[in-house]
Amino acid sequence: MSSDNLILNTLEPGIAELVLSQPARRNAINAQMWADMPVKLAEAAALPGIKVLIVRGDGDHFASGADISEFEKLYSTKSSTKKISDNIAAGFKSMAEFPLPTIAQVRGACVGGGCGFALCCDIRFADNTALFAITPAKLGLVYPFSDVQRLIETVGIPNAKDMLFSARLIKAKRAEKMGLINKLFKPDDLAEGVIAYARKLTALSTQSAIVTKKMFAAYQAGQSGENAQSMDWFLDGFSSADFEEGYRAFLEKRKPEFR
């Protein structure tokens, strides 16, 4: 069985969107959605000509977290707890490792697992209705280390401690100051702001974006200096079709046309 609550759309050439769609529950992410996330994201990465993926919620909210209505069943035994925990971790990993740039388009609730999922995206744009929180302290739980690490990398240790210890709601303006949001929009301007940014990315080198994401991943995995692999990534760029198009366009005083 696959989830009907994950919707993949192509918006225009080069731009796709993944919609978390359970609006009656503020897009709470249920067990089937977590299980299907890696498959759906693999489908997105395989879309012809895709350069950017936008992730949003259906309606007025991004995602209110994991679907609490399933908790009694999902966490009833050690084996069931491990299964859903593994599926959530795999869903986060597939989002964080998506090979192309990703943009979270956030309005309304972005809480718990929803906030964690948004943190897996490269860029987060939000409107001033957005509310962020990570709430394991309210449930007597502990946030996984990889998720704590991702939060620290985004907002720094002091803000991460505040969010995790207090489990409080962070309003949009404060979230922007913390670095949780890259750019804040008025509600009527958010969708157009996201698509406008995505269009700018589609005009640039996809090869550059893919390798740059690999560089960030290597740094986050602990690489602290140049190694043979990262040097190869750098040097290979000079023999790529994108570099040839880029420098020829510069010399010819025209916009490059990257594939």
C-alpha cells in the first residue's frame, strides 16, 4: 500500500513540488507517508529535467508533526517503535540527501516532525503565519542525535537548546532572526516568492548545484579539509559541458543555456 498523502507535481520545466497532503490533520505525517517518503523522493529526483524541488503542505499549514492518532499502535512494542523510528529517519535522510536544491515553503504549523522535515531542506521560505517548534520534551521523548545535529547546524547551539528544552512555539519573525527561515514573506507573496527563487536556480548550472550539495554533505559528515575526492569534484568541473557553456556565454556576452 502506498500513501495518497504525498503528491508529486511538475509545476513548470525544471521545477517540481512535493505536497504533504493531510489537511484535515494540519498535514500531520502518518506512518505510510514516512514509509513512502524515500520512494516518492526518488521519483522526484528521476523526473526529466528537474532542477529544483519545492516542498509544501496542503492548505494553511506545512506539517503539524507526526500523526499522534497513530502513536498507541506505532509505539506499543519495541519492534514497532524501531520500525516507525527507522522509517522516520529514512524519510529525513532521503530529504536531506536529495541530490538537487530543495526549498521548504512554510506557512502555518511547522512543528515536531514537520519542523524536522523542513530542516532537511536546503532553503526555507515562510510567511508570517509560520510557527515552528520541536516538542519531544512535551511527550517525554528525546530527539535523535542526527536531528539535533541538523538543528544545531541551522540555528546554533544556544537557539537549539532553547527550542528543545522549552518546546515553545517560535513565531516567524523570531525564526528568521534565528536562521530557521532564509526569507520571510507576506502570506499573499509566499508562493510567488518561492517560485521566483526556484526559477533563478533553474537558469544556473545543475551540475554545479549537485556537486555543491556533495561538498556541504562532506563538511557536515566531518570533513575539515581538502581530500582527493573533493579535489576531483573541483577539477572535474573544468571538463564539464556546463563549464564550457558557462565560459562561452560569458565571452559572447549572453546568458548561458545550461541543460
